[in-house]
Amino acid sequence: MNIIKNKSFVSGLALAAAMMAACNPEPDESSRFTETQETIGSMIDNDSSLTSFNYILQRSGMDRMMKSYGQYTCFAPNNEAVAAYIDSLYNDKTVDNHNSMTENSLEGLSDSLCNDIALYHLASTPQPLSDLGGNGKTITTMLRRAMTSSVDEEGLILLNSQARIIGSNDVTGEVEASNGILYRLDKVVPRNNSKISDVFADLEGFSIFAEALRLTGLDDSISVVQKVDEYGKPIQYELSDATDVTANNAECYWPKTCDVKFTVFAESDAVMNANGIKSFDDLVDYCKKTYGDATSWYDYAAEKGINISTGTDYTNRFNVVNMFVAYHILYCGMPYNQLVFLKPGSGNSNPPAGLLWNYCNGGEPYDYYETMLPSTLMKIWNPRNKRGSRIYINRWVQNNTLTDEVGTYGSDAMHPVQFEGVEVENPDESIKDKSNTRNGYIIPLKGMLVYDSKVPNGVLKERLRFDSSTFLPELVNNGFRYLSVNEASGINGGGHGARLAFPLNFFDNVVCYSSETVLRYNVKGWYRAYQADAFQGWGNYDLAIRIPPVPTGDYELRLFYTPMDHAGMMQFYMGKSSAKNSMVALGIPLDARIQADDPLIGWTKFYEEEDMGIASDQAMRNRGYMRGPYMFFGGTNVTSGDAEGVNCRGEAPTLTTLRLLLGIDHYRQSDEHWFRLKSVIDDKDLKWQLDFIELVPTSIINNDTYSEDWY
């Protein structure tokens, strides 16, 4: 057996020790592929070391796919690995029924176990060794659960920190088949089938946080694994039409069930201890000091007339300990390297297509997520210009999204760091495979995370840009947010891959008033779309989407869009509930077919203007429009300034992006906010699209000293 090592990484470490120089790890390319015209399936058929895994593929029916047209990756554990895994399942002392096995053998596996094992070891696109090495990668498997690769200190490439890619039959490295890549493994890739709460109960080094999670009862709140009906059975979704009118009515993939997942950020005992917290009682005292007077800055509680409790009923949602724990929980279940849409070199060695139209001209990845503490947000930010590959929660830079210069973020002098933020730790460096659970992820923190006054009064006092995929948790929780076109095609059996289709009742934050509404998701590809994806649809549509909560204040609402010939004409509304009678119209209908340079809009080539577009910007704003962000596609002769040297704003753009100004209103943190889109012309083939929205405090727009930056 030959263990596949990231050889240049090992030699690089030796050179670093000898020469005091750093190098980036890259896999050994000298024997990358074994040329063959065989399919993955036929190679497995002919390999006596993979007969057990082949049996599992056959029981699940996936053996036929491995012999079919398409491009896949198969991570195939050898016979010894499968035997050890079967033995561990059958003799698992934490369950009473041997994991539903009838005997300690291959034949004793249930059909559902065979299906889960097979699907978890298959990916619907090729995953080259060069991507699995280096900084590692998160892979969306056909089970719709993530698998991560990493490289240890010896240069070994591991899957979920345990299963090694090995060589067999004199093969060293990945084996290229006619329909993808085959890897042989020395272990079955472990899937943590425990829920987050069960993992915490036994997670070494997190005893204080685990006790708080249990005593608040929030461990029950994160025990859900799927959306269920009134009888507790998983909802089976139905969709009569999953075609794509923009692709000759090709059939799109659509989900039949809906997974529910969470991300739980957690301080280790060591982090707690470093902050003077040695026990749960110490944590209680810390929470009293931090949240005891929360009504002075937590608008939701003040507006609802809620009394913050410092008592011992920790299950009270507004007990200080409950508030502390709840703010650590997101409704989106994400691994570490998908917390933000990362730039190459920032933990993402193989970025999704379309990335280079994002984070141009020094732009940085960030997103805002709703937490389990009612109506609160946290900002997750990769400030790569200042902090490299590190990821922070609630980093606060004064005057963020304001500038004192034209076409830049502004001078350093106006952007002092008020709070460094809480750094997020890569779980691969500490809790490893225990991070990835059946219903979400545990992410360690390097500091104490709280929702204190500096979050609503500092961190969130900026232009808030919400990508649609972050406030539609179902896209994240079911493995759709980071799917590429090829991966979507793979889960659709090799069919159309640009879009996914969804039943009208799939999303909690979407209400469809018309049964003719069509819901689709453009997966990540080479689109002029922020973060390379977009929520969209067509038909005689009429729907409302709940947008994220914001601290109480006056905000301008903006909608990002791209004028297109096949776009629709729609009226927008806003309401404090999803009831149609609560909706108030926002201006006149938008005809998204009107091109940006039309006099009604007035987009100009700012980069050819002497003042770099300052006057034309104001003229556009007077008409109710803004240009698309400077960190995104939309101009020319403006280079990214990144290592790629890519002119990521496009050459004399054929697609110009815009932001529509939908008006200023008062938003209360204790209110819901529903954004409604309704078609006003009778053409079922014209499209609506929700890429991102912005809620901008009027203090940003009307600042007397600085102007809003272009980013």
C-alpha cells in the first residue's frame, strides 16, 4: 500500500527549516494520472481490493452511475477499511440496535446504510488531487453532506481528518477514468451522525459551553435534522414543473426533502479560562455583566417591553445566559471555509466560477447572518487586505463603508479599528472531524462572542449588504449554496445544471401568493452575479421574502439588479407581515428590460469622466439609481490589484449592474420586514431576480464629513 503524500509540502518544510524561507504546499504532480479509457465503475469491478465497496455501490444502485456518462469523483475505501467500519457500526455501544444491522457483515448492512455510505463517497464533479491538497477543500457529496480534505504535518492528504488517500496496484495518486476520478482510501470516510447537542455532551475541552447549552434548553432547539409535517414525518416535497424556460425547458434538479442545520460557535474552556471564567457559575456572572442592561441597546427587548432576567431559569429566552448562548447559533449550517465566499489564498484553493467578478479592486468577503437571539445579526468578515486569511466575527472599523477619497476605501486615518473582532478558529486545527455533525457544524472561537452595545451601535452602523443565499437558510443547509454548474448537473443525472428548482413551500422566509410563481436558484457559475449566484424565477409571479432584521433606525432600501432583455416588469412592496394587506407599494414598477444607458437611468462611463463619475453618480441618484458596487463587475480599465492581475470589471461591459433606490423608511428591530415582488405584465417567460439587497443607515447617506464608498 502506498500512502499518497503531498510530497512537495514535506520537502518544503525541510527547505524552510534549512533556508528560513516559506513555500506554499502543492501536491506531487509527477504521477498525477494513470491514463485509462475505463469508467470508474469498470475499474472498481476489476479491482479485488474494492469488492466490498462495490457491493455497497450495487446495493444502492450507484454502480450504474459510476459506469455512465458524466464526470464524478469516487472515494473508494478498500476491503479492510469497509470491514473495520462494519464492525464499528455493529458494535457501537451508543445505540441499541446495532445501527439497524442484522449481522456483523456486508450482508448485514441495511439498504439505507448502503445508500448513505455510497452517496457520501461520491461527488458529482472531478476533485483533482491538487485541489484536495494545499489549503484543503470542502466537497459537497451526493449525500448533500460536506466532506473536507486537509494535509497533515507529514504531507498526508486526509478526508475528514482520518481517511487517507492511498495507492494500490502500483498506482500512485489519483486515477483518471473516462467519467471522472477514482481514489482509493485506507478508511471509510467518517460521517458524524450525531447531532450537534450530542457531540457537545462528549466534546473534550468545551465543558462550560456544553453545560450552558444544556441548561438553557437550546440543545433541544438545535436537535432538528429535517423539516417535518404535523405527524413528525419528513416532509416529502412535490413539484409538477421543474423545467427551465431559458434552457429549452430542460429539467432541473429539485429537492424532495429539506435538511435543517445550524452553525454553533463555541468558546473552549481554555478561552473561557483566559477571560476569567473557570466554571459555569463564573459564566453566569460574566453574562450578568454583559447582558444585564441589554435593553439600553438591544432594541428588540426594549420595544417588546421584555425584562432581561438574571435569575436561575436559564430556559427563559431572555435570561442572560440564554441570550449569550443563543447569539452563538446561526440557522445556517456551514463549515469553516464556507462562512464567507472566500478569495483564493484565503483558505479556498479552488474558488467557484465567477469569483473574479467579486472582490475586485481590493474588495473583501463578508456576510451578515441572523442568530438565534431574536432579531440579531452577526457580521462574518475576511478582512484580507489587513488580516490575510483570518476570519472574524463582528470586527468593527470606524467609518466602515465611508471614504474621504475618490474610488478607494478611504485613508487609514479615518478607519481606526475599534474592535478587532472575535477570530474564528479552523476546526481542523482543534476538534477536527467532530465539527461536522449530522445537523450542522461546531466552530471554535479564539475570544468571547457577545451581542453587546458595540454591535448595533458600531459594527452594524454601515451599509448592510445581504446576499439572498444568506437569508434563505435552506440553500445553505441542503448543500446548494456552493454548488457549481457541473455539480448541479451531476445531481441531476448529467442533465441541465445552471439552475435548481424548488417547490413553492420549500422556504420558510418565502410566501408565494400565486401558484404560477416559479422559484429557481442560479448555482455558482460565470454569471454577473454577486457571489456568483442568484435567487430568481418567472411566471405570473407574486411572492414576498422576509429580509433580515436590523437595529432600529432609518434606512434606505436598495435592490441590486442587471438590466436584461428577458427581465420582467415588477412592482415592489414592503410590509411588516406576509399578509398582502400589510404591504405598501414602493414607488412605480421597475422595467428591468430598460438598459442602463437609457436617459431614464443615465448610467455613464465614469472611468472616462474627468471627475471619475461624481457628477453623473448624483444625476443617477436623482433618478433613483446607483451604479453596481466597485468591488463587483461593471466598468473597464480598472484592474483588481490582486495577484491574478485580472481586469475583473470587464471590458466595455455588455452587462452593466445597477442598484435601484426603493426609498427611506423607519425600521424597528422588533418588526418583521417582508419584501414583495409582483409581475405587472402578462409574460410568463420574463424573469425576476433577487441577488442582493442593501439597507443603508441614513447616517451613512447624509454624513457631513465623508461620502459613501464605491465598494
